[in-house]
Amino acid sequence: MNEIELTVPANPDFLHLIRTVVASVAARAGFTIDEIEDLRLAIDEAGAYLLSVKPNPRLIRLKVLTSRESLYATVVSDSHPDSWPAAGSKDGLAWKVLSALTDEAEFLLEDGDPAVRIAKRKAVSA
């Protein structure tokens, strides 16, 4: 399993970097164009959602793991909210987008920091 990490400033102007890294890793791992686009959109939504967490984060960290069949990505912010995930998070648009574009999605705490983890499996070839 290969692992890649990237840390960027918590600013919408830098979300394109995490999208690009995820797309590049997925392409090298043999995902289809549609799967890569789903991953790009999902990781963008995860990053944008974490940018909205109060208090405002300073950094966003991306961790990507690949296996033969799957890609796992976790986006973490260094914000320290009073509660995570916020009540009703799974009723919002971000959750609907994440769960529609990925095979697995979850809000979690990673070392006390709010995070969004997604997983996408490669389509089975006929």
C-alpha cells in the first residue's frame, strides 16, 4: 500500500492542490476517468466542508492510501471545534455529495482534529 501526504494552508485557493494529488494518485492506480472525477469532486467537497469548521483552521492535511482495488483519502483540518461532527452533518449537502460519489465516507476525529475520510473502489471489469 502506498501512502502520500500533503499539507496546505486552509484557504480555498489551495484546494486545487489536494484535488490534483488525489486525481494523479487515482490515475496512476488505474481508476477510470469517471472514478477519478468522482474522487476529485468528493475531495473538494471534503476540503470545503472542513474550511467551514469554526474556529477557522490554519492548515488542511491530505493523506492518500492506495491498494490494488481501492483509494482511501483523509482530509484533516487543524481546527478544534467544540463538537465534531456538528449535529445534523449527515443531513447536509456535503454529506449527500460525499456519500453519492464514494463507496465509503465518514466524519471522524484524527488525533483530535476534525477529518473526513473517503474510500473509492475500482469498478470491476467485465
